[in-house]
Amino acid sequence: MIRIRKNDMVKVISGNYKGKTGRVLKVYLDTDRVIVEGVNFIKRHTRPSQNNQQGGIVEKEAPIHVSNIALLFNNKPTKVGYKTLKDGKKVRYSKESGEVIDAN
């Protein structure tokens, strides 16, 4: 189960982009990977098409494994857990501080 969601701010904790922060653009649940804004760029060679008349080499973000990122909560990397509130809601919380991250 992935504890990271779209639009979360995350920090890369390992790999070539270690220390960089960015917003999650897309989550791939089946492969446990996410695309983070400004992290893990690849060069894609594209041929001319209707959308891209010129073609050429395009740089874009590639997916990165969720084990290599940490959620930023109060500008600090944190582990994420789930707990159920008294009213029955399942929410994410910071394992470091114990605070609720989002109240769905």
C-alpha cells in the first residue's frame, strides 16, 4: 500500500536526486512508483507528430520508487501511518509527531 498521494510534497532520500524536494504529479499503484516534479529527468527522442511538429529530444520526469522518497510534513521528512479516528474515519498521520496529516 502506498502512503503517498498526488500533490503531496516529498523529499528524495536516496539516489542521484537525493535531497531534492518536489510535488507528486502521479502515483502508479501497481508498480509502487511516483512521478515527482523536477526529479529523475530522462531524455525521450520523439518523432514529429500533430502535437509536436518539430520532434526532437524532450526531457521529462520518470517514475521513482516510493522507497526512495519521504513525505514532507511541517517541512520535515516523516514516515506515514494510518489510524482510525473515533468517528470511524481512516486518516494518515505522522509517525514522528503523531499529528494527523489529512482528514479525508
